[in-house]
Amino acid sequence: MYYKQINTEIGLLTIVADNENITHLFLAQSDFDIFKEENKIVSCSQCLILEKAAVQLQQYFQGERSMFDLPFSQAGTAFQEKVWSALAEIPYGQSRTYLDIAIKIDNPKAVRAVGQANKANQLPVFIPCHRVIGKNEKLTGYAGKQINIKAKLLDIEQIPYKNSE
């Protein structure tokens, strides 16, 4: 596995790939440090897939890209994979509620489980879990306690939300 770090409007991001796919995007250095300790992983500044991902992320943050054209792979339960697939279908600049996603995957009572699947998404930004907000457009949790990052991503896409306070 290989990684590349880039500075962005939301801070230092770490992109991880195997030989064929982007497998992780870390929004926090502390999370990446734990991952790095547990996995054989090396820095790669010349890896084509990582370079392409870095360029596309920068384009996204500059408002020049609304979709990513990269191969992704992340392991999860069948339920999580359904949720992630539904997240990937949310158009740029739009949001959905946790209930909307639960209904989309034909499990309307699984609102909390949808939230947990969002939390387990290892490819935030690429698989846009930030586009899922609470009912009444309330800003809710993101990637642990990084609600400020979620707000910045929603601002980039001009998605309206209300602070949860």
C-alpha cells in the first residue's frame, strides 16, 4: 500500500492506494498515524493513481470538479456497501437526510445504521457522506468530531444547512 499527503482547504489529507484502487482518505493525521502503524504502507510521490487522486481533490476544492474519476475499493458489510453506493449517487451540490438514504436502500427503519455506515466510510469526500445531513437541514456529525470539515465541504458545494446548536 502507498500513500500521498496533500494540503487542502480543509487541512492535510492523506490518500492511500493499493496497486489498483484508492482505498482510504484520511482527514486527520492522528487517524492516519494509527493506520500506518497497523499496516505496511510507504510514501509514494510518483504513484500515478495517487497523483491523479491528488489532482482531482485539488480541482474539487477549487470548484473545478464535481465528480471523481478514480477506481475505489473499500471493504464493508453488505449493508455498509449499500449505503456507500447510495451516497455515491447523491449529486454534487445536493444533500439527503439519513432517512432519505434509509429509504433509498429499502430499509426505512435503519436511520441510525445509515449514520454508522456513513461513519465507517473510508473514502470521505470521494464517497460524499458529507452530503448527508439531519432532518430540517441540521448539520450533524462527520468523521468523528470533525463537524467543521463537513461544514466546509457543504460550503464548497453551496449546500444549505443549519448549525445543530
